[in-house]
Amino acid sequence: MPRRGRAAESAVAGLLFLLLLAGTACGSRLPESDFENRPDRTPASTTAEPIRVGIVTSATSPVGGDAFTGPRDGAKAWFDALNARGGIAGRRVEVRTCDDGGSGVGNNECVHKLVDEDEVVALVATTALDYAGASRVSRARVPDIGGQPIGAAYDTWPHLYGIYGSLAPRNGEPGWDGELYGGTEIYRYFKERQGARTAAVVSYNQPASAAYARLVVRGLKAEGYEVVTEQVDFALPNFRAVAADLREQGADLVLDAIDTYGNARLCAAMDDVGVKVLAKVTNVQNWTSTVREDYKDSPRCRNTLWATGASRNYEDTGHEAVREFRDGTKALKTRSQWQVEGWAAAMWFTDAATSCVRTGVTRACVDRYMAAGKPYTAKGLLLPVRFAHLPEPPRTRRTCLSVARWEDARGWVSQGDMDHECHDVPQLSYKP
């Protein structure tokens, strides 16, 4: 695929992911009655046969070969380490992977293969550009554990448990009456902790990009920022003109609704015209060890990159769970925060399955653990993930945040501890 075409596809995919990032604090827990008197298609086993799980990934999507593979790689590394330690009560975990190619048709095929043919106990670390098979997974009552919310599925269907939790009813309609909610904690952080006052929002003149940019602008204004909006042509973006205006407007914070390739070009333009900002803010999807390569033409801008998320920085080797992750992923060529979240998703399944050893590791038992369990942290790798069933959306919420800044000499450097970087913020509605 030509570079420009790949960038266009990446913009759409990145925006879908970014839209859901705004709602990562929202979620659902199903009532126990939902699981009573239901058939369980997965028989309990008293033998040492493997426990089978499935991982669906848009590995060869139009977005690019490695855009969505981080959670899969992290989950597989966890299961490899687990099996080396003897598995779950002496049973190996057998991982079946499926590449859906980034299409709805391919996703349905993967779901059919894993759920109906392979009869996996659960799906783990799903990362699908188009999760068209989500309703089928839900109808089969297969727990989907720790998936990435690239679409609205994890705030729509029961039995799906996204990596960031959900407070929504999940009754077949996204969120509450078709609306999702997200907080302003990122903007609050940069205002209170870093002193930012003027923020620029860069977007494409493309519907998804423009819609997300409007949501960011709403959040910034709710936090009292002076906001500068910049829009570039989707097909022929003039990032140099944007950079010149950013310098003229004196923006000290830059956020965006554009793809990684566009961000690299924007950063290069900012370096070319001498833009100096407090922070160029990106998201967990771009929290990777490849920053030097991705932003090779913009050394000044890349050293103003900040990332925010809901999982512990993979560079925090002072934390035991991070050291375990790094030991278990030594074979991987690169590091990423999505790998951490895939590792945590696999740990989550393992804890659920372990709770079922006495009665049988079945879909229903694992699902009960997921639906009724306490907030989950994966030994401190995640901010507490909660599922509840709220009839009305929260208007405000106390939300914590993981923050890191890129430094060429040190990589991603954590800014404080995510368990204590918390803010009481309003929740703003948006259409998925």
C-alpha cells in the first residue's frame, strides 16, 4: 500500500481508538442472576488436557503490520511463562490466535473459528479494528477478557470485559442511550501539574478526526484552557503552516486527532519552524520504544512527547510486576505499553481460571469471576479496573492517570505514581 494510503487508514483506526480512550473510565458489572440456569457449552475437565484460549488480532490490517500486535504479543509472553511454571493446576494454556485482517468479515470468521470450532474457554487481549463478531461472542456467553476498546463493543455487550472496565449497562446499545462518557483528567493534569494554559488541537478535515477534535476542545474548555484549533487537509496536509501558527499563537500544549504518521510530520514541522511547547501529548497506543525511529526527524519535538494511560509504565523496573513483565518479554524486539496491557489481560484470565480449578475451568465459571470480582489491578500493572451496572451515567468521577515523558537518554520516564495521580473531573458525553 502506498505510504499516503496507509497513513489515511491509520488516521481512521487511530481515531476510533482515541474516541474510546475518552471513555476508558466507564464500565459494567452484570448481576449474578444473569448467569443462573444457563447451559455451559464448555464441559468441566478432570484430566490434564490443555485449557484453550483464543486471541483475535488485526495483525495484517490496512493500518500496518505491527499497529495492533502489542496486546497479542504481551498475552502470549505471559502464557509462555505460565506454561513454563506448570500452567494452571498442572494444565497448559493452549493459545489459538487468529488474524482477522482488520475487516468485519474476517473478524466474524475468527470468532466462528475460535468460539464454535476450537471451543475456547475465553478470548483474551482482543485487538480488532472492526469487532463485528462481538455480538456473536456475547450470545455464546464466551468471556472476552482484557480487550482493547477500539470500537464501542466493550461498552455494548455483556460478557465482554475491556481492559479499562465499564460502568455502562451493556444491554446491546452503546453506553447509555447510545452515548459514552469520558473525563477531563488529562487536561486537568497538565493544567494543575504542569501549568499549561493555552492548548492547540490539531485535526484533519475528515469526519472522525473532526468529531474527536471537538470532544477534546470541549474538555479543554471545561478545564478553563484558552483553545487554538488547527485543521489540515486529510489528503495534502500542510503541517508547516500549522506549526507556524502554533508558534504565533504561543500554544504550550499540543493535542491531536491525527495518526502516528501525521504526528511525526507535525513534529518535524514544529522543529523546522522553531516551535517550543511544554508538551506534545500522545496516547497509550504510541507509548512504545520506537519513538526515536518514529520521530527521527524531530529531536526537539520528540523530547516534548508525553503519553497518558491507565497502566504502569513498562520502564518502571522498580516495580516487581514490571520486572516480571520485562523478564517474560525479553525475546520481543520492541517494548510497548500495549504489550503490558496484553500481559495483564492474560494474567486476568489466569486468575479467573485458577478460581475455577475445583469446579472446572468453564466459560460460565470464568465469566462469573469476571462479572462479580473486585476491581482488578494485575498486581499493580493496571489502575483498578471496575465493572458495574449503572442505570445512569456518572456526571463526575475520581479518575487516576498514568503519565510518562519521553527523554532520549532515558526513554519513557514516569511522572509521579499513577495510583496517586487522581482527579475529580466531569464526565462528558459523546457518540461513538
